[in-house]
Amino acid sequence: MAVSRLRPLAVAFDVVETLLSLEPVAQALELAGAGPRGLDLFFARLLRDGFALAAAGDYASFADIAAHAAQFVLPDAGAQQRAAVLEAFKDLTAHPDAEPALAALSAGGVRVVTLTNGGAEQTAALLHAAGLAGYVEAVLSVEEPRRWKPAAEPYRWAAGVLGLAPEQLGLVAVHAWDINGAARAGLATGWASRLEGTFPDFYRPADVTGPDLVSVVQGLLALGQPQEET
């Protein structure tokens, strides 16, 4: 943990795989013939194209990139099978540690938002269905800055929307690449290891790490007293 860090005034959560499980998508891919590791290939392809566009200064929506990833992973499947994979994104459920982590931040007086590479409208519907919407002040999406995380723009844009300096905003995620991007943009960061297990040493380390979202949130709340809002 970086001792110089102060407790953030607000925390943005990544959504897909951090708050919500992709298990329904994994099941749909396997049923369509992608095999037991179909989700890994599908999501890696999806992220690759989103990241490549961001690196080039371009943008495409999560839905459009996901549709192309489904075609890549399921080249011999029919349109109906590929559509079922994309429809499964509407059925994502919350990880067990999601609600208690959000509740702990709210109880600690820290504002909670989400920052996702997905669409804002779709994400809001998922959070509502998962019972998490009541904890979330705003559903922020890269749709507006039109640049995928981990480019710096979405993180800094999110801080600006909340009226905060970047260092007053935290980012919690299970993806090391997301943590690295947020850290480079100046945010406080918290990484939960339950998805990836180990954090690559070529990324900037998180200010707080833990096995799950609850422990990460507890670490963020234990940081020094926050600054006044700008």
C-alpha cells in the first residue's frame, strides 16, 4: 500500500468481471461450440480490439466489438447461436462480494460510481437487476469520452464528472490492466486478486490489494483522511 495515498472521496468500480460475473456468457459460448475455454478467447479478442482502437485514438461500442468477437470465436455457428451469446450479457449476476463492498463504501461516506467499457444504459439495467443500483450514484461509461480503458481519458473524465481531481477518485477492479491505466491517470487504485491471482510486475502496483472486493474496500477506507472536494 502506498503510504502517501489519501482515502478517495469517490470510488469507481469496473463492472464486467469485477461486480458482475460472465458465467452466463461462458455457458452460452460452450453451448454454441466454443469449448470450455471459449470465454477466455472471446473476452481476450473483445478487449484486444477495444484496446487497439483506443491506442489508435479511435472508438467502437462494446456491443459492436462483442459481436465481432463472437464471429471470430464461433466461425461455424449460426447467427442464432452467436446472438444467444450476446443476449447472455443481459443475464449477468453479481459476484458475492459485490454488494457488501458497495455497502461498506456507502456506510463509510464514500461516493460510489461505476466506470465501464460497456454501454451506460445496458450497465444500469444490469446493476438494477443485480440489486446493486441503489448503491451507485452514477453509471459512467467510455461511450462519452469515446476511448476505452485503460487509456487515461476515461479515468480523468470520470473524475471531472464528479467534480474531483484524479487523485481524489479511486478505481477498483479485478483486471490488472485497468489498475495500471487508472494509476497512470493519477487515481487511487484497489485490485482484487480473485480473477487473475497474480499481479504482473510490469504494471504499476495497486495502492491496495486483497483477495476480494470487500478486503480491497476495507483497505481503501483505512487510508488517510481525504482532502476537501475541489
